[in-house]
Amino acid sequence: MSESLDRLVALLKEHTPVSRPSHHSKPWWTPHLSILRREYHKAARAARKHDSPHMRKIAGSCKAGYFEAIKAAKSKHWSSFLLTATPQSLWTAKRFAYGRAQPRFPSLPGAETPQQMNSVLLEHFFPAKEPFSPPPRLRPNKSAPPLTTDEIATALSKCSPTSAPGPDGIPYSTWKQVNKINPSTLLHILSPPVLLGYHPTSLKSSNGVVLDKPGKPSYESPSSFRIIVLIRTISKVLERIIAARLLAAARLRGLLHPNQCGSLPGLSTYDACLTLTNNVRTLQRPRLKVSSLFLDIKAGFDNVDNNTLARILREGGIHSYLVSWVSSFLGQRSCTLIFQGAPGTPAPVNVGAPQCSPISPHLFLLYVAPLHFGIPRGLMISYVDDFALTVASLSYRGNIRRLQDLFDKPERKASGLGVSFSVAKTELIH
Amino acid sequence: MAAYVHMSFLSNYTVLPKFKGVDDVLARDISPNEPLFSTDFHSFRVINAYSTNTVDHRVHSVSPEVLFPDLGFPLLVLGDLNIHNPLSDPLRHFSRREILSWTPYFEKAAESGFALLNPPGEYTRFPLVGTARPSVIDLSFPNAPLLPLVKSWEASLPSTGSDHIPITITLATPSLNQKPPRPCWADTDWETLDPIVKAFKVPAAPPGPPPCNWRNGCRSRWTGW
């Protein structure tokens, strides 16, 4: 599969010209400006040759006219850009108005060379975890439904063409075109990983772009930087396909709680807020005092344990090929950090559920779903890693006692899963 | 002729002895504690020269061979060389004598792998006498090992009272900004690719390896043994 994919990527790159940075450098330029520039240069040459006051005056007026026209063209282009601006082009407008900030070079004490900086940043972003236990042997799984072209087309239709590509640099738009020309190409490339329940190592490499967090008083700590991880777009297509299958199986087997929102079709932020508001107003109607405790799981995605998740899925009755694929997907990943002067060497990392992946929110939801079970329905609602416990009684003191009792259950379960609630982000609202 | 060395280098530099009897050349070897900007080199040399006209006007007081030695480590040659040339001052009209004077220097510099840092037309000397025109005679040449480490050449500092303006040359780790050009995916030649993609065959997946091979493969890939 990897060989075929590499061959296809090489073909695509071979038939794609390299970008010319100068092509769009002056989007305000017009053909009229080219004529004015020609006239100005002609007049300037004539003035140098004849050196008469009259010719110098003509050259001067040509020059003034040319620069005035440039100014007007720039102004007109900016106005027309603003008139046609969409919410998506908001950040482009900001970049035009304020310019692009230069990335800050990490200066970390004790890390003098780029190699040392790379190691410090890797340790910060990907702290060491328990070693990965290898997945079972590769064998085509007869229970795995064969991949279809419709699944690939559906997965591709949800991908934004402007999404940043991973290490191979290929955007979604190219895969969409390849699938349009010959749907069997991607079908044959992506079928083996699905049938074998295996995510190829070549798709697990990623680029980690290190960006400075704006407004920090000092940039001498790795915590002043954040990382954007970019993985190959073809990998994300496969992840979307598996995510759709996994979600359908999890819903069928009741592995997700009805009060879990976010990253699920039809259950957005709006639904979570509306449900919470409705709960509070319903409880307030009989003149009860209502209190909500808001909890946030600390570094949720990073703390998803591969072995624990595999156990949850297996015990929940998920197909073995999906469990095997998830185990393979979460382990043996590598990342190349990108910052100014970075050595650019890939390093093995243990990341939990990678933040860049479309399947990670689903894996996280399945991982933390047990926190909901055991609590009476209607009291707890969650949005991915944010939880809200809502209780009502005749007094706020009674609410606090009830919340303390209720909080014990999810806290014990969370510690069993290797995650914890952030104290700094905990809020109590009466 | 004045040169300033950053404080962090002060304990690590050596002024080389008089340069082959030439009075107007000062050479320093600067050795940072760490390898120079993550390269394999542990030091670099700066040659600062003041070269004046001689009687025959062909060669200045500091010869091209002294200025541009063929060395295998980073070297920066700079100074008031009193050479007018079209690369640094393209708008100037050159006399025959001036052409004869700069040619041997630039030939030797090119032969030894040096590059000129001065941006064309950026003056470095503004004569205090109002009738004389500004010129570019303070030239900077890094050799091939040093060139990738040169980040900027700037003449933006205020005057020190001299008719020559201060010049700042910044060395830094090679920047990632110099990325290779990226493919322009909007311009992919789909007309040519269409039949190729249609004819693209993916071979059938081979049967899975036996468990011991798979484990051995994983172990060797991740542990190296």
C-alpha cells in the first residue's frame, strides 16, 4: 500500500509545477500601469539623452502620474477586496492590514543548539508515557466489511480544500480529483489497512509546527509555545472512514451516553448549551435552587491510553478489526518539529489521541463515556472534555452536598482511566 | 578602520600576528564555545582591511591574494577597500583606471569562492565635503562556508561622526525561510494525468507476514537491533 501510494504521490508531484512566489505578489497591478511604466521609462531615457528642461519636465510629470496611478490602483484593489470579503477572508484582510508577524525563535535556557531545543520541545509537547504494546499479528479480518467507493467519496466531501497538508504536501483537492478520475485507485490503496485492521507507519509521520503564544511576557519556557500537528491528508481520509464505522458501531452498542455532545453529528455546542439551559429552567420552575459544577479534563486527548481504550472497545463489543486499527493508529507515531533552525529529524512520540486527527474526538468520547454511567440521567452533560453537573434542592448548601457526593463517582472513574479534572478550570455557578 | 566584537565573543577571540608585513590588515579568529551556529566549524575568521591606492593604480596597498585567501573554514573579509565597482554601485560611471583597479580583486574573490554582501547602490561613504558624491567603498565578502550563516547586512545605525557609516552584519543559524519552492496544486496538469491515473494499478496486498517476522520487524525498526 505504501509503495503504491508513494508511486502515486510521485506521479502527482511530477505533473504539478512549482509555485512562483512573484505571481501573486502584486495583485493590484493592472495593464494600464504597465503602459504608464513604459511611458515613464521612455520619458526618463529621453530626458537623460537630451537633457533639456522641457524633457525633464515631461519625465517628471510621467513619473508623478505613474506613482499616483500605483497608489490609486492599490487603494482600489483594497476597497474591492473589502467589498467582496467573506468571513473566511477575515484573516487575510488582517494580514494585509497589519502584515505577517515574524515567528519567534525559541530561546530556552540550557538549550543552546537546535538539537537541544528540539529535544526540550519534544519532551514538553510529548511527555514520555508507558511503552506501547504491539498489536496482534496482521491477518485479513473476514468480519471487516469491504471498503466502498461511496465511503471514500463521503469522507472526501467533508474535507476542506484549504486545510493545511502534512509532510507530503498534498492537499485534499488533489485527492478529490484523483477519486473523480478513477475511484478504484484510492479504493485499492485504502482497502488493505481497513481489512487488516492496521494503520501503516508511513501514514503516522507528522510535522509539528512550533508557534509562539502571543502576548507572553517571556519566551524562555517551552510553555510559551504551542504546536500545530499536520498529518498526511490521505491518512485523514482513512481516519474519517474508520471514524464513521466506529461511531456507527459505538452508537449501535450504546457505548456513547445520550448526554455526550460535540464532534458527533447533530449534537453541537448549540445543543449542549440548549440542553443545559433547559435543565436549569425546568428545575427552577418549582422554585428550587439550582447549581452547576463545570469540570474540564486536563490534557484530555494526550492522556488517552492505548491499552485502556482497546479494552473499552473490546468489552463494548466493537469489531476486532476496528479495535486493532485503533491500537495500531495510536502507537508508533513520529513527529518532525518545525521551527527556525530546527534540525528537521523525525522523532518517535507517544501522543495519546493525536490532536490533528478527525478520529481523535470520537476516540476521546468513547474513552470518557464511562464517566457518565452511574450518574442519574439528566444531571450530567458533557461537551467533549467539558462536563457540567447540575443539581437542584431547596438550598444552595444542599446543592453543594449533593454535588460533592456526585463528583466522587466521575472522579474515581477518571483516575482509573488515567485522566483528571483541572482544578484551575473548575467553576461552580448557583 | 574600527571593528566591534559582540561581548559574548570577547573571551574567545585571537588577534593574529601582523599579516605578512601588511600594516593595514587586522585578522581575528573568533571561537565560540559551541560549534558555530550548529555547523561543523568551531571558529571563524574576520579580516578587516584598509586598502589605499598605490602609485601605479593597478593594485592597492593590500593585494587580492592577502585579502581573499582560499580557506576551508568561515571567513569574512571587510573594510574600506577603496575600490569602486559596478556590482556595488551600478549607477556610477567608471573610468578605465577604476576598472583596472577592481578587476583583479573581484577575479580573485570569485576564484576563492567569496560573495559580495553589499546591496547594489547602498552608499557607505558620505563625504563631509558637499561637492563630492557618495560612494560604496566599504565592501564585505563572506566566503562559501560562511555565506549560509549570513542573515543580514544593514547600514541603519546613526553616524559616528566619520564620513563612513557603521555597517552591521548579522550571522545566524541558517533560516528555514529559505524553503524549496512548493508545488502549485491549483496548476496540476490534469489533462496529462487523467489517462495515467485511469491506468494506475495497485497490486494486490501480499498475505500477512507470520507473527514472528512481524514482531522482529517492529522490534528492529524501533530499537535498532
